Amino acid sequence: MPALRLCGSRTLVSGDELRFYSVTSSFGRLVQLSVGIALTVVTVRQTTYNEDLRSALQECENIDESDPFHSHRLFILLGYAIISIVLAVVSLCTSIPIYLVTSRGTPTDPTPRKNMPMLCYINLSVVSFLRLLAFIFGILSMTLVFDFCECISEQEDIDAFEEWKGTCSQHNSWFALLIASLIFHGLDVSVCGAFLTYILCTKPLNKRLASEWNWASYLKCCVTCTSTMTCCIFGGTNAVGSDFADISFLLANFFNHNQILDVTPSDVAAGLIMVRRAAKVETMHRRMSLSQSKQLSYRIENKRILLLQRSASLSDLHHQQSFSLITDPADEYTASSENRSERTSSDLARYIPETREGREILSKTHQRDRYMIAEGARFSPYAKASYGWFAVLLEHPCRGLCNLGWQVIRRVLCLRSSSHGKYHDDTCLKLHRVSLHALSSHFLDEDNIVYASFTHSVEATPYMIALDHTWKTVVVSIRGTVSFESFLSDITLNPVEMVSVGEQCGFNGKERFCHRGMLACAQWIYDDLKRHGKLESLLGSDGSCRGYRLRIVGHSLGAGIAAILSVMMRARHPNLRCLSFSPPGCVFSKNLAEESCSWITSYAVDSDLIPRISKESVEALRNDVLEMIARIKVPKHQVFDLPSFKKAKHSEASLRDENDSILRSTDEIESSRFRQQLQDYYAFQAELKRTNASKYIQLFLPGEVIQLFGEGRRTVFQSESSSEGTEHRKNTYTARFAPRKDFERIILSSHLMWDHDPVKVARRLQEVASDFGLNPPYTVYEQNNSSQKQNTGRQREIDEEVMSF
């Protein structure tokens, strides 16, 4: 930045990003110079030493003697070769200064690059004129060569020219050099012409991006083209005619800077690189502090167990398998002896985790913590199963495709009918039912599926009702984003007050806001449940599953819909639970998100992008990028030349030092022209928000949030027998209670979408459950003999307290 202005128009490039162009241009000119020299040598050799060739051209009957170039045809070809050499030399003389000048200054300090416009004008005027002249001479030379070939072909009786009959072949060096040189010049003229046309005829990009109508057209065109190219596998037929007003308004305002900012795409790319590097430092620091907290937590839990063992008899604690000393060989406590001596038993006793307040890491001995992990591990596969064929392909791409194909052949060609109409709106190939059968496991049996609807539109989403007899639960599982219609539900994100919904469902919805698109889908499911009455027949007073608990689960978009649906159904089912796996970060207003902590638990894996997506987080990322552009104190190419994290193994200190060598501190940002632009831009955006305050109500994640924080790859010892075992490296995760503020900013990571995979989410929760000593079917309490069934009054109180949670 600032962007280059040529011929009175603003371009999309700045003076410090022509380094790549100058390098590639110089390489092309060297090749062109070599071809020109070779063509000159061959042409001089033919015109100087080959008398037969000149006489043959003069004797050709098909050449018009009135042609002004009749006697100078070979000299025209020689002139073309010389012009090619001159063009290559002049281009090199302009590319080298461009390379030197473009490497100076910083993105916000263009003073050392003040000569760049002049070099660009020379390149666009003098060099472009030579390009056009060379291209004209090249076309003329090609016509002469064709005339020469035609001449030779019509004089077959002259033996002296037998050796020249192969001159027109593609393998002839003379003809090949001429074609190569002409191709180079043709590309030069095309690129130069396209660039000049863009400068002179194209409207400024910032005006196009600030138009709501343009954004609606772009989105509609994108959905139409993508749906057509994918043969409507992911829907799209109902999405083309939908309303894009919400997202068009937000995108137009997001990119609208009223021509205040002077930023190019390469500036944004450099800012994103530095934002990611800064986030990497913060993540490494967070990982280290969490590891220290985890080590202290192990010591605290061990002390809690010792204190409990002193105050209670062993028989009262015999059935609680979690009451055992917990140690982690990989995380030995390394505090100094001085620090250890300072921590007395009374100090450690203060940290005994009896309640959730004040604790960050979930405890392996705290029964409610274990229950929440077990619950997530148990019901996350239900959320995964609602994706149907998409989940099958995610879990086993090759084997899953073969399995689906085989099941379709068996059920369709063998004329197997569907199960009594419990699958609604299934495809003609019964693909959804086949997918659920392929996902069946020891706890998700096809016989336990009560109802499944696969209706999908912008305001309707597929869901299923299943039974879990082990946990005595009726599960309503809602599908996430797969089709274009569900994507449109995602981006219909303006907040809407739940007053009318509250009146319908029996709760106070005043000043409680939620995501508009998710509310429409939740309303459709609520009405559909009332229509077919399956849920009432199970959980009603005379229901077949009376006494069972209702759990509403979902992943991604389905998680947000599940949270809103749980609010709508809680008046009829006060003991329901909602499990939201990787929900979007814009579901509830703050008051409703806090109120729902008693019945909604949200699970997020590490750097997952979707739980961090909201209008505020995207705007914060944009502002962070702009701040990083202002802080860069080195030439932009040094930012792009930084090694990736995979190629260079950084420690936190080395990465921080490397970032400090590239960035100024916030206090050291110079009072530059760009700094003033930023201040004016922030004031302009604040005014836009004040004007449209009703559309900028901040929304948050629903319920209580548990994050599976990645600790990196560690060596884990896996026992295979009593005497042998194996060591392997795998990613390990720590479950922590995460405040909502941790999800108000997007973390740029290489696995930000990988962490959102529903298959991976279920797998990570099951791994954490296994680390907690919980195994399928993830029941918290196991009683294996008759003596354990004779619980004391104290044990029954603990059981009732935990199971009523």
C-alpha cells in the first residue's frame, strides 16, 4: 500500500508487491533473449551464406513482384530477430530497477518507492510499443515463411532444393525458433492489453463490494453454478430463489470503507500471516499455562482423595472407581522444593473442586465433570449419525462408498421395503436409511430409530428420533450443514426477539434474541413433532418410554437449532438436556446464553472455526489484520518469505522474537497516513452500527461451554498385555470450562476446519472419556456384584445429586 495509480485509475496492486512480477518477467526476458539471439544467428547464416535460398525465392512464380517486400523478405525476418533482442534487453533494464525499488520501504511507508509509478509508465509505454512492433514484425515474418513453404512445395523438379523441403516441418530449428519468439510476443501483447483495459474500463472494486445488490447477485450466481456442477447432490434447487438480504447487508457493510482505506489484497494477505503468527504465540503460551494448571490439578485431586479417605470409611468409597490417585508420567510436577514446602495441606484443601466456580480444567474425580464428559461421548455419535451418507463418507471415504453402494443394491434391487414409513421423505434409492444402517453400532441400532425426517429446505432441516435404553433417553438428533439450503439457514443470521415464540411455547421471550435462520428451522421441527405426535407417544403420561429423559443433540447448524428447540420445549419437558456439538458462535443473546447453562452444554474442539463465527468475531479479525498492516516495519516480501510452522519448529520465545523483529509494538505505531485512515474507518464503521443497531445485537454460544484444548502431539504408552506395551505419538486434549470471551475471536490455524468434522468431534470426546477412565456405554457408576448394590444412604444421595444434574 498505497495502491498504484496508473492513468488516473487505482489498481489492485501496490508498489511493494511487484517483486514476483519482476523476477518472472526477467526470467522470461532471458529466455526471449536466448531465442532472439538463436533466431538472429540462423537467419544471418541463411541470408549471408546460402545463395541458393535467395535465388530460389526470386524464382518462385507464386510471389508477387509488386510486393514492396519482394526483394527484402529475409532481411525483414532478420529485422524481427533484432527487434526481439532489443525488446528483451529493454525489458530487463526496466525489470531490474522495479525489483530493486519494490523491495524498499514498508507497507505503510511508500516514500522509498516514489519512483515506482515512473518505472511502470516506462514499462507500459516504451516497452509496450516495442512489444507491439515486435509482434507485427513477427506476424509479417510468419507470412513470409508460409510463402516460402508454398514456393518450395510447387517446385518439386528442382533437385537443388531437395534439402530444403523439410524447412516447413515443426522440427526445423529455424521455423521452431520463429514460432517460439512469436508466442512470447503474443503473450506480451495480450497481457499488456488486458492490463490497460482493466485500468481504463473497470470500475473501482470497493464500490462494487459496498453494494448489497451486487453481493446478492454474487451469492445467487455462486449457489447456482456450484449446485449445477455438483448435480444437485448438495441441494440448491430451493436455495436459488431464496432471500440473501441478511448476508448481503452484512457483507456490504463489512467491506464498505467509504473509500477511506487504501489497502490492496497483498496487504491483507501479509496481515493475515502476522495475525496467525501472533495467534500461534498466544496458543503456545496458553498451552503451557494449561499444562501447568493440569499438573497442579492432579496434585489437588490426589490431596482431595486423601482427605476424603481420612474422613470416610473405605466401604463408602468402594464403588467410586474415580477415587484413586491420579498421576501422569508425562507431566511430572517440576516445581522447586521451596514451592512444594510452601504448599501445605490446608493450602491444597482450599482448591478441592467441590463446585464448578473458579475451576478451569475438568476434574477426573469430580462426579459432575465425569458425567458431562460421559454424556458428550455417549451422545455425540447420535449427532454424527444425523448426517447420514455424508457421515459415512467422512468416517470411511473409500470403504463407506462401497458399503453404501452394496446396501443400495441389496435394498433397492432386492425390492426391500422401508420400515413401516418411519423414514419420511427418503430418496428413491433409500440412501438415508441405508446410511443409518451403515452407521449402526452397539448403541445406535436401526431398530431403536423411531422416526426420521429428511425434508430439507431453507426453513426445514432433517432430524431423527431414537431411543437409548441404556441411558433411558429419547434422543432428538438434528442434522448440521450439508446442503445449500442449510447453508442459507446459517447465513440468515440477523437476531430476532423470541416474544411470539415464547407466547406459543410458554416462556418469556422478551429481550431474548436468537439466530433468525436457526429459529425458523427449530419452529419447523417443533411443528412437525406436534404433527406426527411421535414424541408425545413416547414421553407422554401413557407413553411407551415414560420415565425416560429427553435429550436434544446436534452438530454445527444442528447444534444451534437444538439449543433453540430446547428452549421451546423446556416448558413441556422441564428435565430435558441439550448437547450442542461445535455450535455456531451466534445462537443466543447473552442473557439467554447464561440462563441456558443449567440444561445446555456446548462442546468445542480446540481451534474450531464455527464456534467462533459471529459478526463481531469476523469484524475483530478484520480489525486485527488492519492493525497488523500498520505494525509491519519491514518490506512486505520479508513477511511472505517467512518459513511455515511445519518447516521451522519454533519455541514460544523464538517465535515471539521473530515476530518482534517484524512488528512494531502497539505504542510504536507511527503517525502515518494509514494510521489516520484507520481512525477514520473505525469512526465510519461505528456510525454504520449505530444506524443499524437492531441488526448488530451480539449473539453467543449457548449454555455452558466445554472446550477440548489441544496439548499437541505426545508420546503415549499403550499397554497391550500385562508385560508388554507399545509407545506411539498422538494428539492429546484437555477438557476445560471455557468462558464465552475465548470464542469472540477467530484463531487462524491449519486445523480450524478439521476440528469441526463431526466424526473427529465424536472421536475426541471418546478419547477424553477414555482418559477419564470411562468406557462404553459411558455409564458413570458401575456395580458388578451384589455387595456393591447395597448402597449406603450417603451413596444414594451422591447418585441422586449427579443424575439430577
